[in-house]
Amino acid sequence: MVLSTFLFAVMNVIVKYLHRLPSHELVLFRSLVMFVITAGMLYRAKLQPFRYQPRWILIGRGVAGSLALLIYFFTIQHLPLASAVTLGYLSPIFTIIFASFLLKEGMRWVQWVFFLVSFAGVVIMHGFESAEDTPLVLLGVLGAAFSGLAYNALRKSAGTVPTLVVVFFLPLCTIPLVIPFCLHNWIMPVGYEWLLIIAMGAVTQAAQIYMTKAYQLAKAGAIANYAYLGVVYALILGYFIFDERFAFIGVIGIGIVILGIILNYFYVNRVTSLKRFVVYFRWFPGL
């Protein structure tokens, strides 16, 4: 999950570089690259994607993920980047909320506290611009809700559908959804933009595979909090690539995000973590 979050942060950097192109066009290109790569991988693995059930889960995941992606790219291009990313990282909260109802995955009250701690760190790092339009902010929240639904569909498919098949249904559903938008507003990429588009699709492909495996192997509540690492990655990449600076309060926010992630990790894995702790002190009896 940590690796997939980093790869998604790289994708965000590429999207920022390609600000000249409409957001729905970037979604289409990303989906086309993913479709070709995944189809080739399915062929090599001799998997037939349309024979797996329940198909409504796969389609539901594809549609929810497509809508979330469209909204996310749109908010990145129409809101300040910090605010758009903040809104996007509300998705773990929705993931947990939906998981408690749809997947019956019980959440302890202390885990809600950990998630709120991480969310508070996100708010401290980015905040919200006073000039933001309320409709765009609400749209960003809606996109995060669609992401939460998509992540729960990943968990629902665990054990019954191969990872590649689940990934394949995302571009399969996205392409027909975005084509109508592209027909009304199309800008032809030029030069290096084509290379960045291919890189965006390839990076996203790898991120989707790792993320899908993570949600299929663990409870949503156990890993959803790691999505907040994307904010940390974005700040680091922004600093070195775009020369973006953040104040000391931003460093505090990063620390709070990481604190929430660590607390939730040790709580969910408290038995295993305790054993590791004991083993560690056996090796260092003098401490």
C-alpha cells in the first residue's frame, strides 16, 4: 500500500505537468494505456476477465473508480493543488464508513481517533483557500466518497477475482464514460506530452495492481490510513521537482499524519507488533 501510494503521487506530478490538457482527456489517455497493458498481462496469464463473478462488483468498482478519477483530475485543475489533494484524501474516511456498513468490518472507537488525527494533519498541512467555490469543494468531497465505494468493492472481490481482472475493469468502465466529454473538448498533445502520458498510464498501472492486492489481502480499516502518505509524498516531490516550499506548520502536519498512521498500524497489528517488540529486547538485554 505504501508503494502504491507513492506511485499515485508520481501520477499527480505528471498530471500537474500536463495542465495544458483537459482533465477528462488525461483520464482517457491514462485509461487507454492501462487497458492495453492489462489486456496484454491477462493474455499472458491466460485469464478470461468476463468469466469471473460477481460481475456487478467489478462493474460497480469500475464505475465508482471512474467517477472518482474524473472528479479528482478536475479538482486538481480547477482548485489550488493543496486543496484538491486534501479533498482527495478524505477517501480513507469514506472507505471506513462504507466498510462498516457494506462489509460489516467493525471499527473500534480508538481507530476513529487515529484516523481523525491523520485527517487533522492533512488539514494542517494544506488548509483550505478562502477563495474556493463551495460547489467545487463539495464536488471534491463527492469524489472522495466514490473512491471509498471503489475501495470497498476491492475488498468484496477478495479471494474470488484475480487482481489483474479487477484492475482491467477500471479502464474498461472509464473509457466509455469519458469519451463523450472528449468529443466536445479535445486538445491534441504535442512532443514530450506524449511521453508523459505513457508514463502516467504505466505508473498508474503499477499503482493499481499494488493497491488492489493490498485491499484484497487486508481489511479496509487496516490499510486505508496509509493513503495519507500520499500527501507526504506530494510535498516531498513538490519540493524537489516544482521548488514548492512549505512553512514549519507543514512539517508539523506531516508529523501528525505519520503519527496517526503509526498508531493505527500498531493497533491493528498489536499482537504481531508486541512479539516483534519482545524479540527486539531479547537481542538487546542491556537496554
